[in-house]
Amino acid sequence: MTDILELDALEQAALLKQRKISAEELMRLTLKRIAAVNGKVNAIVSMRDEGELLAEARAADGVPRSGWMHGLPLAVKDLANVKGLSTSMGSPIFEGQIAAADDLTVARMRAAGAIIIGKTNTPEFGLGSHTFNPVHGLTRNPYDPERSAGGSSGGAAVALACGMLPIADGSDMMGSLRNPAAWNNVYGFRPSWGRVPSEPHGDTFLHQLATNGPMGRSPRDVAALLDVQSGPDPRQPHCFAVVSTLPEIDKPKGKYRIGWLGNWGGAYRMEAGLLEHCEAALPILSDIGFLVEPVAPPFEAELIWDSWTTLRSWAVAGTSAPLYENPEIRKLLKPEAIWEIERGLSFSALDIHRASVLRSQWFQRAAELFESYDALLLPTTQVWPFPADMSYPDEIDGRQMDTYHRWMEVVIPIGLIGLPCLNIPVGFGSNGLPAGLQLFGARDQDAKLLQMGQIWHDATTFHRQRPAMLYDA
């Protein structure tokens, strides 16, 4: 019999709906997999009591289905609140803090029938694309436990890759749904900004950089979870109307034209072999019916970087300055958080205005590109998964990194202007490590990108290579 935990989430959901497996049976299998594997990778944290979970699964078997996720185990990224569970955000400041209520997207996933079993690990406050923190420790890459799992949705990606979860949520400011997906051979989707609302706290008008979103082992699963997470919140001003994405996946497919941006004319340094590995995927795209053409750098990379780092630090300061202002709490902040906050506090209103003007100019230029192309392509990362004991790479191909996050600069042209983007797995290098491509499109073209991703998924086998540790468990 096929290993049920290796099936896609929609396939598991179909078995539950058809009563070919019970939610209790699926929960037992899931808990057994977690017991066998999680100790090696540390992806799922703050686990609930096994007896409670089995009882909740039995109860799910005895009531009408509440949505497509009914009976599926889910662990939520530890930046979001789950009622009754700790929300540490990886910080000793919040260690042991128990959430009084679900966040909005968590409530939506629970209402769709998901059984929340715990949390997935994240860097402290989600800062940095390497998942380690002083509360829950280091999350390791299941394809090589001596390597980084990426981040900040690193625990989610690893849990997916290891079959400890059928589907996962995450969030993305600077590649946090895309980078760990690439390094764990799964799909991570950053939705159009406004499609998945965050929490109606603090400023809801100005900060348009981060978004919640889905991860899965297929684009079809990603679309299904996106539909659960999506929809307007009347308390927030920039939300999209409800649009069903999953039904679009199997509609007649067009002749899609894709622009390949490579390393942005050399602006984004790449570790040896990575760009060539990504380029090797282009003929496969052509073979399955996509028209792929090279595209010259459409905007100056340094201007994008300047705009991004200004707006990002301003956003971080906006949420975290109260922590910084307390001298005792400040001692518990990681240096990168202090750096971001101090930068953000140093900017004038006109500094922010200039950064947003640059953002607006890049958005307009991108819109012009999408008059000619259905999607654009970039490598998802600039480096292979690096040693887990490093904090972050300090150089790439001889170029020194001048910040803790410059090694992920390749993700910011997309995040800066809120475009939808799907990481697609493109196989493994000669080093045995996975890589991915960012497939991104115009605002509100989420369904088209996921359809294109599913075409890729159906035509390739990269996603079928599971971590060797699963066969040793």
C-alpha cells in the first residue's frame, strides 16, 4: 500500500472523505512519523498532548465534514497565535506566552476542519532565512542535517518534506515561504499582497511587505490552502475579494510566455553551480510547452535594495520599537533585530516617501513587463543550503555581504511590490542539495501561476525525491 503520509494533502483529504481511512488512523500515523523523524530535524515544536490529539481526531470522525481539511493534522508557524498554545516567535521575551485566541488565518484553517497539533519552528521574530532561535533551537535540513533548512518558514518546509504534515502555513516578507521551500524540495507560495489578510493590529494601511501564505507538496494543494486562507477582513483596507483558486488549476491551459531574469545582469551573485543548475531547468520548461526568453534587468537592483531595506527596517521598527525601548527587554533581542529597529527609527518621513516612490516606479516597470510575459523567473536563492552552524553567509562568489540578509537579495524584487510568486523545485545539484526557481507574475495572477506550477509538477519528478532519513526511520 502507498505510504499515506507521502500522498498530497488533497489525496489524504479524499481518503478521509471516502472513509477509506479515519482521522484517528491518520493522526496515529502522523504522530508515529513525528516521533521517528522530528528529533533529527526539530521542525515541529510546542506539540499538544497525544491523548488530546487522538481524542480530537476521533471526534472529527463522528461529525459532518466542516471543509476539505477536515481531519488533517496541521502545525502552525510559531509567529501566529493558536488558542491555548505558546506563541514564542522564537524569542525568550515571549517564551511560554499562551495565546488567548486564534489569529485570523488560523481560525480559517481550523474552521475548514484542520486539527492543530503544534507549531512549526521559525527564526527569532522571523528575521533571517535560517531557522534557529534560543527557545526551540535549530531546525535542520532533512536532505543533509548538517545544512540549513532555510527560513523563516523553515520548520513548515521541513515538516512537509518529511511527511510529518500534509500541508503547511507560513509567512513571507523576504523569501520566507520561498527560500525554505527551495531548500526542502517543496512548493511555497507568496500570494498577491492583500489576498491573505494578516492581523488587524497597529498600522493596516502603510506596511505592505509581509504576507501569510501556503506551502505544500503540490501546487494543487497550495491552491486549496490558499482558498481557505484568502478572503477579505472588513477591519483591513487592502484585502482582495473572495476568489476561488483551486478550480482554475485544471482549466484549459494557455501558451504561456516566460521571461528569464537569471542573475539580474550579474547584480545578484550566485554560489558556484547554482545559476547553471537553475538554467538547466529552462529547456524542460520549453519541452512542456512554455516559451522561455531571456530578459535584461528591468530596473536597477541597487535602487530596489535601497527601497527595500528602508521600508523593511521602518516596518520592523514600527512593530518592535516598544521592545527596544525597554532596556531590560532589549538585552534579549538578537543583534539583527536591534540593527533593523535602530535603522527604522533613524529615518525621516521623507526617507520613507523616497523609498516608496522607488517602489512605485519598480511596480510600474514590472506592470509593463507583464504586458509581454505571463510570468518571470528568477533563482529562488543565491546559495545552496549552507552549514547549519553558520548564522548566515558573509560572502558569495567573493562579494562580501554587508547585511545579515543581503545573501537573499534575489527575493526582494517580488516582495517589495507585493507580487504573487511560487517556488518550484528544480532538482538536486551534484552536492545532493535541492534548489528552486521563483515563478512570479502580475498582481492578482495567483491562479495562473499555480496552474503553471501544476503543469511543471505533472511533467517532472523532482518533487518525488524524499529525504533519505525517512527510509531509515
